Amino acid sequence: MRWILVPLLLLLGACGESRSKPTDAGEDVIADVQEEVVVTPGFEADPEPEGPGVYVDVDVTDPDAPVATVWAADMGPVFGIALHVTLDGTHVAAHDAAIEPCLGSDSAGEAEYLVGPGASDVSLGAVRRGPDAGEVEITAPVLVATIPLTVVAHGASRVEVTSVQVRRADGSFTAIEVAGGLLTTGGVP
Amino acid sequence: MRRLATFLIVFLMTAHAHADVDFLDQDLTVDLATDPSEVTVTASVRISMVTDTDSLSLWQAAIPLVSIEWEGTPLTVTERGWWYSADLPSTVTAGTEGTLSVVMSGVVDCPYPGGYVTCVRSADLTFLMPPWEAGSWYVMNAEGSTFDDHTGSIAITQPTAHNAAAMGITPVMVDNGDGTSTWTFAFDRQVSYLAFVAGNLDEVTSSDGFSIRGLYQGDTHVRDLMQGMVDEAGLFAPIFSDLWGAPPVEEVDYTTFSGRTPFAGTSIQGLIFLADYIFTPTYSYLISAVSHELAHLWWGTMTNAASTSEFGFFAESMAEYSMWRAHGIVSGEDVRDTGSRMNAVWYMYGRPSPTSDTPVLSPLGTEIAIFAVYHKGSTVVRTLEEAAGAEGLDAGLRAMVEAGPDGANIVDFVDAVDAASGVDLTPYVDIWLRGRGFPVVTVTPSIVESTDGATATISAAGLDFPMQLPFKVLMADGTVIEDTLPYDFGSGEVVIDLPDLPACVQIDPGWTAVRELSPSVDGDVSFDGRVDGADLIEVALKYGGAMPSERRVDGAYDPLYDLDGSLVIDDGDLSTVVAAAE
């Protein structure tokens, strides 16, 4: 939470100072304003789950086109995964989400994948083609999906992982922790 | 398609008239030692005249008639189709008792429609069942609107190494010292259907529970299967006893039988015949249904309905229901659910055409009645169980068993359930048992997230078939929340608070009713109001299920997940979910 407040305060402070200082104050003032108004795009991830979990990372290398990635780790045997990635639509929107073959090849008939793209709610699903197809062991972090984002407006907003269910071939559930994060967008929308 | 049915079906079709005479007791001797291809039966029948009588009406003999005497006087016999008359020397006044002595000897012939046989005689195996069409191996009164129950005994003489079983009676065996033994089965309970098996039969016995003997001819594969069956019966019989009353037999005997037999399984008192072909791989799926025949000891033997339209319900529907209920108690509810689904689905989609149907309360004897009585009927009993509660239902069923043969009827059953549970099943009987068809129910979920969880409102609408539909809310942490959706007059709604958004809502996962569920949003098989990965998983878990082409084959088919209507849950259904989510 501390991280959330810092850039906001900086932004507000910069606006206030730029209005109160005389324009002939010289280079120091300009430098001061530049330091405070430049919002650094970034993604502050929540602590990663220590056990079975799904978490999100966002690459903000291109501040105008951040890319979210969804990861799964330490789940053990997995028959199917379903989850939603929810966004604050006033800041970012999703488009062209791509799910990775984390449970086997789709074309080879091992698994089936689902992407329900929405501007602020991306549903993802991955499942083995029937209990006879067995489960896939997921231990080390596995990329589940890649979700390119479009910046709608400056600011910070939460990226959440919701409605996660991980099931085994007998239909039982694996309890999962999730981790989202705070995405700060910059640049000109 | 081979049918697993009971012998009782044809009996009711052949009873007629009122009785002028009453069989009190019948002692039979059966000689299987003298000639390996023939049978000699002597019968001594104690008879009481109900009215002044000058002739006896008897079922046609399955074995050539050698002699027939009344109190030592030979009688004149006249063939009359499936029965014959025996003229008494003079009119015997009402209230008189006397002994009818009959000797039959030769090759047995027990015809059955379609060329099937219900008796076999060879050096290694003899089984004689009650008559279906004509030809009784014992003396059977052909008069009366019901069959003439009596006490008696069967004494079978055969090679000493051979085995025998009859009607759940523990035998007394005497070695005659000449290479033969006589097995005597004495029955002091009133019965009219007599049957036995004898021959070179190996034996296994139940490991636990009720005493079950399994007689068989075959290899170790047959032995192992028979052992499994008698072990299951040993566990199931005490369950049925606890629920509805102890049976009137000391043991239950399973036996293999061979030849062109009409049924895969036939239950006669405590003797259950199992056709040898069910032990082959092709028909091995029938093994799981064998306890249906055990349940006929309660439903068919201890009680049955006099009404032909209710007979099937209290015999076949109940036997099928009982078997799956016992499976649930012994092996878990999932196993029971499998049977309910299989029966419901076979009725809904296995019929020759959607318009071909008949009420559950219909006479047996037609192909469509098999669908309605066995498959729909057994599931409807489970619907009644949900409505009245297991204890309420069992009170009604106990009352029917206590009513005895010909004593079961729907009105008394409903009254007994009402008295025990306060639930009036009349609307259920009128719609589910007297009516045709099944409901297609559209389920509309509305799930609203709140600060402390979520509230789910589940609505259902469709045809007016009353039912109490259990449902399960599966949470992603594995928690399961159970409740019931009441459905009456074609609609129902339930509101339930949840600790979080649900992972999945399963409506009637145990198939407690014959119904088709249809989500209001296409593809939303998880009933959470949206189509997403949860639905994909649900369909994938049912992947491979297929509508069977044979009765009693479990195709694991659940139509809810057959989104493209192909009768197979496969890639097409997964693709349908994916498309619906886009």
C-alpha cells in the first residue's frame, strides 16, 4: 500500500508546486517539476504465493503497451485450470489475450484452451481432454497466458486474478493462492 | 438385447377364475439318479375342497404324466390346452380333505414363448422352474385368481457328488449308500412357485453378512465372478432386511444356468438363476445388476401388487431402486448416482422414439414398459425419497412388505408415507407414475458478489413435475455446500449465501429425478451465470461419456454436457464451450 501512495503524492505535489512557483525561478524549478511529474510506469506485484498459486506479472517496458503474463506454480497434478484476470477498465484494457499450451498440445489433442477476452475481464481456461488424458504436473512456474494491454489513462490500478479453480482428474480441487499487483501506467493514452 | 427380468411377469397373465379347491401341502420326490436324460417326479398333494367339487383343474405337466389318483383311485384326465382336468370319482363335498397322488416320468418339456426354455435336464445339470406358458414339473392348481400357496417339501435324489439348491432353503442331505444322496428342502412357508437346481455344481459362499451360496459350472473366472456376486449379496441382504424386514428364507442361492433361457437373471423365492452368458466378456456389464434379482426377494416375493398396472412398480421399479440404494450404502453415493443416471438416461433417450412412452404404472410385457417401469420407475422412487425423506419412504415401503403377496398398492403406500413423514406424495404419483414423459428444466443462476461473499439465486422453470432437486455448490477451496431446490408447478427458486463466488454449481448431480437440465446461458454447465474455464473443466471431466446402445450399459452419459447433441461428450462439446466464451 505504501508503494501506491508514493507516486500519487509525487504527482499531486508536482502539480501544486508547478502552480505556486514563479516562472522565473530558473532551471532549478524546471528540474524540480520534471522530477515530480514523470510517473514511472511499473508493476508492483503482490508477494508470490508460497504454495500452489497463480500470479500475474506485467511487463511495462513499453509504457504504452504493457503486457501482462499469468503464471502457475507448485500446483502438482493438474487436470484443468480456470481463472479470470480483472483489470480496472478506466486505466487499462485487455486485447488479444493468448493462452499458452501449459497442459499439453491443443493441436495434438491433448488439451483444450479457452480465452474469453473482455476489456476488463479476461477469462482463461485450460483443461486436459478428459480424465483418461491424465494430469500434467506443474511445479516450477509455468506461463499460462499472455495478455497485451492498452493504456486507457494514466494512473495506478489493480490487476487481479479471480475465480481461480484448479482441479484434478477426479474433479477434486487444489486450494490455490493468488497474487495480483498494482499496475502504474504512464505516457500519453 | 437380453433382458434382466423376473419370472413373475407371465404368471399374472395366466391366472384365472376362483378356486374350488385349496392346495394345503405338496411333498415331491425327484429322481435324478436313475436316468441321466429323464426325470421322475412323484407328488403327494394334500387338498381341501372349498366348494363341492367333481373335477380338478391342473397345469399341464412338463413331464409325461404316468398316473394320477385321488385317495388311491385313478382319475380320468382331459387335455385342455395349457391345463388339464382330472375328474374325481364322485363329487367331493366342501370341507373335505384328501390326497392327490401324481407320478410324472420322462423327458421334461417347459416351453416358453420364442422357443426359450425354462427347464433343463442333463447328466450334469438339472434346473426346473415354475411354468410360464405350460408345463409344470410339480402339481399346480390351475384354478383361482391367485396362485395357490401351500407348504411342502422337495426331496431330490442324485449322484452323491452333485450339489443342489432350492428356494433359499438350507437342505438336509442323506447319503443313501448306493452312490446317491437325497437332498430334502422342506418349506413351511406358503409358496406356489417351486424351483430347484441340481447337478455337478461347484460352490462358493458369501464371506460376510447373510448366508449366500453360489453354485456354478465353469472355470476360475466364473468362480471369481460368482464369489463377487455372493459377497455383494451377503452385504446387500442385511441392508434390505434392516430397511424393510427380514426375508422368509434361511439362505439365498445363486446358480448358473445354461441353455436358451429367456432372462439373464430370474429370482424365485431365494433361488436366483443367472444365465451363463453373463459370465462372458460380452455381457459382463450385467454382473453389476445381479443384485436386482436379490431385491426381488423383497419386491416380488415378500410383497407384490395384485393390480397388473402397479405390479411392475412394486416388483421391477423397486428391485432396481433397492439395488442401487444398497450400492450407495456399501460403495458410496457416487456408485448409486451412476445407477440413477444410467436408468434415467436410458428411459429419456433410449426409447425407440420420443413419442413412444407409457406410464410407470403400466402392465409389464411390452418393450416400452421396460423403459418406463425398470428405468424411469426406479428413478422415480428416488424422487419420492427426496420428497418424503428416506425414513418416510421406508415407512411406506415397510408397510408394503408387511402387506405381503398381492398386498402392495399405491394408495396404501402413499398413506403410509404420509403418516410417517407428513408428506403427501399424491401429486408425485399422479404426475410421475400415472403420467408420461419427463421435464426439461431451464436453470437460471444469478450470483451477486458481496463484501462478505456472494449470494446465489438459482431459479428453475419447466414442465410441472414435482421434485426436490438437491444441488451442490463447489467452492474453489474444495468446500461443498449442499442444499435443495424445491420445484413445483413448473418452477422453483432458492437463494443461498456463499462465502465466496462459487467454482461450480451442480444441480441434482445424483440424478434423483428423470429430468433434463438446460442452462439459461448456453454452455453455462457450471451454473454460475457465465461461460468460462469453469465450464470447460466441467465438460472435460465428463469427456468420453456416450449414450449407450444397450440397456444397462453405463456410458457415463450426462446430457447436460453434451452441448452439441451428438450423444457423445467429446471435442465438439469442448469447442462449443470455447466458442460460447469468446
